[in-house]
Amino acid sequence: MSWFLSPFAADFMLRALVGGVLIAVICAVVGTWVVIRGMAFLGEAFSHGMLPGVAIATLAGWPVVIGAAASAVVMSGAIGLLQRRGRLSYDTSIGLLFVGMLSLGVIIVSHSGSFATDTTVMLFGDVLAITPGDLAMLLGALAATLVIAARLHRSFVAAAFDSRIAETLGLRPRLAHIALTGLVTLAVVASYQAVGTLLVVGMLLAPAVAAGRWTRRVGSTMTLATVFGTVAVVIGLLLSWHAGTAAGPSIAGSAVVLAAASGSAASAAERFARSRACPARLAQLLSREAPISVPVAESTS
């Protein structure tokens, strides 16, 4: 077991593990709703749209989380403004802002000579550099995520199925959508340190997709997604330690592999259940049939 325990004897690896688990919980809660509501494109747009703020914060010597959060807030407000003023659809607004923010970020990076190594960190994160301050921030983000998700659970459920019914019931689906957008923003910003802007969507979606094949309730999906996310963090860190791979991509890649394996296992289990159910169902139907009577010819005298 030394191959499993010895890496986490190092302080930076232990902090990476704790931070990764906190991120896994945040992404499990938010990612479950993202998958249910079909908001994957929004998560990807926010993750790439953070690049201008991160680049400016790095140049100015500010904490990159502040720049990432500022970009996410600007993008969220701009999406709403385009919808109201420009009469554009939700997806069109996201697409325009996604390309615009990403282009602006690349322009800022390309005109600076100080991003030789920082660009890799922006795109893929540096989970091994998580500090105690980062852990405190993640704890705060997790607490906020759990409180908002719990308080607005009924509104999220109603809005996911029919916004008109939710409005009739007084559950304020518009507020639920705004709150869910805020949770996506919070999850993306919180996960930035670990997996960067390029891979954050993997942690947001893959564990929830993996869990969704085995559960039917929202709470159960979140719990199982947390397990899948935690396993991905552990596997990614161990792979990084023993194989010398980049930690952030190893974690995100492990999450995607787990999602694929979960889907294959669930499909195999469904096929097996059907193969066992067919003979049993046939026997049940036959047992309910009336006995077949064979007419007997009368004897002639």
C-alpha cells in the first residue's frame, strides 16, 4: 500500500487531495443540475470566458481567482443584456460572448512576453500548487453551493421539467435559472486552480454523467457523482506522482474515463437484466394462460 499512501505524505500532495475532493463535491452538486438542465455549453463558455480576467490579473499581480470571477460576472451580465436588448436566443448569446471573451484572452496573452509558463497553468491548472488560502476559499465556495442548492431545490426541480408550472406554483423559475447560472460560475471559478480553464468542464460533467446511469433521484446522483469525482482526483494524483504526468489533465482525464467505464458497465448490466427477464416473463405469461383442451372424438356405436 506504500504506492498509494506515500505520495500523500508530502504536504503539497495532501493539500492537492483535500482541494480536489472539495472541488469534486462542488462539481458534483452543480454538475448534476447542469446535466439535467442541458447547460453544458454554458459551463464550457464560462470556463473559456475566464481567460481575459485571468490574464489581466496575472499581469497586474492580483490573485487570479479575482480575475476569473470578474470575467465570469461580466460574461453572465452580458449574456442577459444581449438577450434583453438584442432579442437573441440564449444559445446565440452564449456563443457570441464565448468567442468574444476567448478571443480577447488570447489577444492579451499573445501581446505579453511573461506568459511563457503561465499559459499552461491557465489552461490546465496547477492543483499541486494549492495553498491553505485556496482551501479556505474552496470551503467557502462549497458552503455557498450547498446552501443555495438546498434552499432552491424545489425551484430547480420544477424549472427543470416545466417553467410554466413552476411559475404557477410560485417557485420563481427565472430566479432559479439565475441562481443556477451563479452556481455554474462559482463551480468554474473554484475549479480553476485545479484543472484550469480548458478542463474544468470535464470535472463539472463527467462525474455527474457517470452517476446518472445508476441513479434516478437528484440527491443520489449528487452523492454518487461525488464518489466518482473523488476517485478521479485520487487516480489523477497517483498517476501524476508515479508516472510524472500533469496533475490537472490527469484528474480531468480520469473523470472522463470513469464516465465512459460507468456507461459501458451500465449498458452491460441493462442487457444482462433484459436477458434474465425475458425467460422469466415468458414463463409468467405461459403460467397465466388457460390450459389447452384437446377435443376427444366421440365413439360411434
